Amino acid sequence: MKIKVESEKIVKAVKKLEGVEMVLENAEDAKEALNLVLRKTDLLNLGDLGKLKEVKVSSSREYKTSAVDYTMVFLLEFFFEPEVTSEQKVALIRALQDFFNKV
């Protein structure tokens, strides 16, 4: 399962949780920030986090009106343990999306 998250939302989440304003230049930076968010939030209890095998992060730019007016967007691809049901996957991803939307 995959979702898109704007870099600004990830930066705000880390600032809120850690008090640090990170600069996200690439997917590696975003993955590091995402790991901080996943470890700190109450969205995921330890059992839920154990169901998540990996999160792959890739980056792209979404151009709004011109080549200079763009937003950095990160695509988060979630990989779960085989026994995790679709409902559990959706619940975990929805909780994370809701958190980013509230930041």
C-alpha cells in the first residue's frame, strides 16, 4: 500500500514531536524523519509497529503552476508481515495519514 505525503507535513510532524526543524532534500532524509515520527507518535502501539516490515520512501515533485512553483512529495510504500489483514493495514495507514493532516 502506498500514500503521498508533502514534505512540509513531515517537517511539521518532526518539529512538533522532536522540536527540530529538519530539511528534507531527498528520500533518505524523509525516511529518517518518518522513522522519528513512527517511533514517537501514539498512533502505533508496539504491536502495530511490529506488523510493519518496512517503509520505502521515494520522492517526486508536483508542479502547481510552473517549473519553479513545486511541492516536494514523498511516496511512502508500506510492507507488512504476511499475516496482517487488509483492515489492519488500512487502519494503520489511515491513522498515519490523519496524523499528518492534523499537523
